[in-house]
Amino acid sequence: MAKSPFDVNPLPGQEKMMKATKEVGAVAMDSAQAINQINQQAAQELAAQVQKRVTELMKTQDPRSAFDYVHAEVLQDAAKEVSQYHQKLFKVLNQGNKELADIAESMIEESKADLIHFVNDATNNAPQGSEAYVSVFKTSFNTALQNFEIIRAAMADSISQFEKNVENATNLANNQVRGKKGS
């Protein structure tokens, strides 16, 4: 039986996809658990704060002092807590995104290597007399790979810039909360 120059066995590719799917699922599960834990902690802290604030408000006799208390402490503390909650969520989501990007990068590199191997096998086993076509094909293929790398680098820069913008916006919001509390 003659061996085909092309490996059409789908199992290695399926195994890679199953592995990547499991890794993505694990990252999603870890992120979901971390977010759930943050939400539970925030709910517990909110319940404790509400109980404390209601107790303190019940002690006040004067409506004006109750209003001042709510404005001066309760609202500013709430803004601070929301900012802290946002920071925790951002950290979890950012870590999850980095892990997913690493998985995607690994899959891209493996697929690229498989494709290069496939093209090399195909062109090495091309019939005689097709050298000109093989040369044109390989040149086009290499150009496509270079363009792909340029696009991938641009996308990585874009994602990095987006993350920096989100982080800057978060820091700005935190500084505004701190500035109001200091006033």
C-alpha cells in the first residue's frame, strides 16, 4: 500500500482542539469562581455596612445631621467600595484574558507549524515540471504568513492599548473618589 504524502489523520488535530477546549474551559471556570467569590465577599461586606449604617442613622435625632452623615460618609464609602470591587473584577478578568490569549497564541503557533509542514510536503512531492508553480505558490504562502504576523502583532498592540486605556480610566475614577473623600 502506497503512503500518501499528506497526513490526513484527523486525530492529532482533534486532540489539540480538545486540549485547547479543556484549557479554555478551565480558565473560564477559574474566572467564574473568582468572580463569584468576589461577589459573595462584596455582598457580605455590603450587608455588614448597611446594618452598621442603619444602626448609626437610628441614633441620630436631627434630620439634617442624618443627611450630612449619609452625604459625607455613606455615599463616599459606597463609591470607594464600588471602586475596590471594580478593581478586583478587573484583575480577575485581565488575568483570564491573558491566559486565553496565551492559549490562542499556542494554538496559532501549532496550526502555523502544521500548515508549513503541509505546504512543504505538498511542494516537495510536486510533479516534475511544476517548479515555476511551486515557486510562485511558496512565495505567495510566505507573503501570506508575513502579512498574518503583521496583523497578529497589530491586534496584540491594539489589545494591549485597550487594556491600558481601561486601567487608566479605572485609575482616574479611583483618584476622583479619593479626591472627593479628601474634600
